[in-house]
Amino acid sequence: MRLTDDDRQMAVRDFFMPAQLLEFADLPDGAARIAWGEGQFARRKGHTAVRRLEGEPDAGSMCTWTRAPGGFRYEIDTRRGVRAGEFTWREVHQVIESRLTAVRYGALRKAVEEHARHEEAYTPCPGPYADPAAWDRGFYRDWSRGSSALQLKAAAALDAILPAAVAHPALF
């Protein structure tokens, strides 16, 4: 079976984390995008798989990305059968470019860079530590709250560029 429009949208959207989307958007040409994609699949051992969330089309179905020449193959294993299709990195780039405005790009870049700086500031609990609970209260909880807030900003920036096929409910 062929992919639906929602499948095509989710195939591109769900492939990227915010930092990866920024990397991909910054690539200069098609050859660089193909090389980037090959590197992603090398790090992912040739494939990636996730289950669709409740509220998404075909909730609970397994979705799989596998390397294909110049792009990837996307499959959804549903109760009614398997739907599949291939994407080139050029097509992925076109989807991203269709919604990538200067403001959205700026928001994505800012959120990704702020989160990266925050992650670099993480200090593991020194061991042996006389009072790990004091370290948790004095450092880790605040750091973790900040990290979560920055991750939400980055996810919102990604959502503006690659919206979900079905809007996810607000977290709060």
C-alpha cells in the first residue's frame, strides 16, 4: 500500500530531533545532504523504528526508516497491512524549505544553541560525595528544570517548521 499524506508528513518530521533539523537546514547542497543522511543511518546502525503515539494516525503502529540510495525508505506496519514509500534527501529538503522562514530558522538556531550550552554546563555528582541529596537540591534539580525548558523551546521550533500530522495535546 502507498503512504498517505499524513504518513509522508510524519516520515519527515519524526526523523529529526531539533539539533539534527538545524544541521540539515544548514547543509549547502544535495551532496552534503546525502552524506549527512548516510552518516545518520551509519550512527543508527542502518535503521530507526518508533511506534506511533496515541492520537496519531494508526496509533501503535511500528514505523521504520531504513537507508535507501539518496534517501530513506519509510514503512508503517498497520493492522490493515504495510504502507511504504521512499524519500530522497532532496524531497526532505523541499518539505523543510516550504515552511522554513527566517523567524522559524532563528528560533530553531537559538533554542538548539541554548540547549547545547546548557548541556555543556552539566556537572556530574562528584564521587564520593558526602551528601548526594545536597548536590541534587543544590545543582541537579535546577539544571534539569532548565534543560527541560530549553528542550521544550527547541521542540516548539521544530514543530513550527515540521508540524505533526495531528497536533499533539499541550503538555501543561
